[in-house]
Amino acid sequence: MNVEKINEIINAKPNLSTALGMEFISTPEDDTCMARMQVDERNRQPFGFLSGGASLALAENVAGVGSSALCPGCACVGIEVSGSHVKAVAEGDTVTAYARLLHSGTTLHVWNVDIKDTAGDLISNVRVTNYIIKQKK
């Protein structure tokens, strides 16, 4: 999935993705996309670990980027995000979100997002449902 055009839109002005340090990555598969985020002062808890909220934000944003790449000209918004955090990640590490499209309808997309640390260990598993809004011309 090519996300370069979406990256240009995201990086054009400040937003949550840029504030938390997310980097979106194209993949060769049409139903997957990826994102990376270094764990640092922008997205960690006071205890020095990746915030669960930042993990959910990463998952929702990578799924949104994927839906946007599949539906150019549409607004793709998250309507449900549900996740389980299974391991802590310390500041200084980098996490990678692997998003796979489970359902692609005309108005809903459902994504499974696995977030892993640099060792490849599962950090969080997140399900994201996006609502696809067709823009009026």
C-alpha cells in the first residue's frame, strides 16, 4: 500500500501524528500499511514507558492512513478503537505498528493493528473501525 500522498498531507501542517512522532511507511501488500514511532518525551508516561493512549493513537492513525490510501478523496475517521496492551516499552525504544485490513466495505473498514518493539515482541493489539465519508464535490 502506497502511503506517500497521505504522508504529504500529514506533514503539511502540525497534527497529532506529527506531535507524537509517527512515521508512516508504504508496504508492497495492498491490504497492509505500517508506522513507526520512537518512544520519547512526546508519547511516554511520567514513569518512562510508552503511554497506552499513544499506542492507541498510533493504531488509529495508521489505520486511518490505510483507509485514506484506499479511498482517495474521502474523509476516513475512526469510530471505534479497542486495544490490549501486553508489554511495556521503555523510552528510547521504537515501536512499529503493522496494520492489516480485515474488512473493506463502502462505508466501513476494519483493521487489526499489532504494535511491536524493536525486538519484535508484541506490545499492543488493537482493532480499529473507520467510517468512510464520501466528500461532496
